[in-house]
Amino acid sequence: MFIIDTDHVNLLEWGSGAIGQRLHERIRGLPEGEVATTIISFEEQTRGWLAFQARARTIEQQVTAYRKLNRHFEHLLRNRRTRI
């Protein structure tokens, strides 16, 4: 079982650099169902995006914040089988 924490989840969701690529490759090489994260990571990420949205002061900032929150939600749904 490979359990990833919030930092790793963030790298998988947003990281496009060498470290993010290596993590993606490592996880792709694991058997399906052998990768998981915790509810704590979900909570930390969700709280972070909600706080980001709450700080938005303009319509443009609100739209950006909601798009990022939506991307977080879509990532969760897309990867729910592996819990990433």
C-alpha cells in the first residue's frame, strides 16, 4: 500500500516539474488499488481552497478561486478509485 500525504496530492494535482513527473510515474507503476490518501489530506486541501476563495476581493479573483476549487473537486472525482 502506498499512502500519499497532502504535499504529494498537491504535486499530483498541480505539479508539472520533474518531481511531479517522477511521482506520477511511480504511482502509474503500482497495482490499481494500492495507492491511497487520507481524509485529512482532503480536508486540508478543501480548507485551503475555501480560504483562498474567501480572500478573493474582485469578481476575477472569485472566478479564479472557484475554478481552482472546481479543479480540486474534479481531481478527487476522477481519481476516487485509487483515492488520489
